[in-house]
Amino acid sequence: MIAQELPHLSIDAIEIEPLAAKEATTNFLASNWKNRLSCHKKSFQDFSKNNPTTKYALICSNPPFFSEKTQKSNSSVRNTARFLDTLPLNELFMGVINCLCPQKGIFHIIVPYEIEQKCIEIAEQLLLFPEKITRVRGTKDSAIKRSLICFSFYKVSIIKEELILEISRHQYTPEYLKLVKDFYLKL
């Protein structure tokens, strides 16, 4: 999606789980943007420590965010993708600081609403500040489920928005449709 929207960027994807990395590489090679996409099969911690010369203007993350309080499944692959012990938030933010272009870099993250404040606190300790927060609800009457947060090195007035996905089951809001229309054949 990023390659489609930002044609000037080369994109490095990081995936710790071997089968997911293989699938991502296969998908990249089949895409129209294959010359700008690379998948690195390693942890983000290893990538950020061992790649000190490359600095990124944009980093996006949908990190694992379940805590030890959540029941793990019998699948180690699923647990790797979903649980914070694979990539704790403080390690994620430290890696972002190591890889982000000084001063002008932007970091986007999607997290459960319940840990939004914790993310902001960790980021601010490292001098990354929220510029924009979009809180996501399934419907207008449902609880906020996710927070999309954009961080930068500048402390500014935070833009706060709300995104509602559906009017009713499978009837999407105009705002959501506008956001995703270029990425789906059918909605």
C-alpha cells in the first residue's frame, strides 16, 4: 500500500517469522512495485542495531501488542506475530530512533487504544512526539479499538481525529471507503 501511494520510496519490510517473510517476498516479487520492495527475515531489534547507516524518512509499524495477560495460542507462529514479548514497545521505539532520519523522519504506528498513552510516554522519553492521533471505532456506538499515531521529532499541537469503519455490518462509512478504495477490488 505504501509503495502504491508513495512511488518515490524504496521499502524495507522486516519480518521475524520465516514463513511470513517468505510469503511477503513472494508477494513482493509478484507486485508492480517489486523493484522497490525488500523483505528482511529478522527481528526489528537486529535490523535496527545492525543497519546503522540507513536512515528512513518514514517508518510504519503494526507491532505485536498482546501482553502476557492474554492467553497464548498453541501456535508459536501466531504468538510471535501477536505478543509483545517478541517486540516490546520500548525496544520498538529505540529501534525507530536508530533508523529514523534525524529531525525530519516520521513514525506511524497502530496499537490498541488501551496502550495509546503508554506509547506516547515511551516515545516522548526518546524525544518523539505525537503529531496526529486517529482513534478507530467499528461503529459509532462501539468502543474505540485502535489508535493510529503519527510521531515526529517536533512537539506540536496534536491533531486528533476519529475514524468509524461501519454504519452497520459490511456497510462502510464514506470516510473509511475513501481511505481504502484504492486498495480493494470490492468493498
